[in-house]
Amino acid sequence: MKGRMVLVILAGLAYQISPIQYAAAADRGGVASVYSTESGGKTASGQKLNPQALTAAHRTLPFGTKVKVTNKHNGQSVVVTINDRGPFVRGRVIDVTPAAARVLGFSGLAQVTVDASN
């Protein structure tokens, strides 16, 4: 990622940011939520939503990026692969599948850190 600009599309607008800004935006904490599996459809990457997979949705990270998500409350961690966009609720930084949430030891919402340097 050194030396090249990253294109981020947010709310239909395209932004070019430096790798340093990109890393700062990706490596942070906040609230994680569990995916709703009611739609049963496809993810933004075109993959079928699989509640048993260790995948997640993030607003800006490229599809295929592996990130380490750590539950701040209990210290449990899991590495997930970004394959969808979201969450689209203010204050949330990542949506994880039910399988990933089980590994992290939560259902609903949790305070987490997201480390994209894996």
C-alpha cells in the first residue's frame, strides 16, 4: 500500500486518500454489530451471505481484506474477511456474521477494536 492513493467511495462520492489516512480510518475501534441474516441474499462483493462464515462488512476496506476484530470486554479475537459494505448505522464500525460474533463472545452489539494490518 506504500506510495499509492486509495479510492474510497462513501455515500456515492469518491475520495482519494493516502495510505496513512486509510490505515488510520481502518485501524480503530467502535461498536460492532451482528449481521441480520433475514435477507439471505448476496453481499456487496457478490458472495452469498453465509452466517457460518468468518466474514464482515466494512464501509471502506477493500473486499478480501483480512482484519482482526477484538472484543474489548473479554479480549476474544477473530480474523474476518471483508466481503460486504456497511454498517450503515451511525456509530458502528463493522458488522460481523453470527459465527464471528460467537467467537467474539457477543450477540447484538459490542465495543471492539478493528486491526487491518494483518
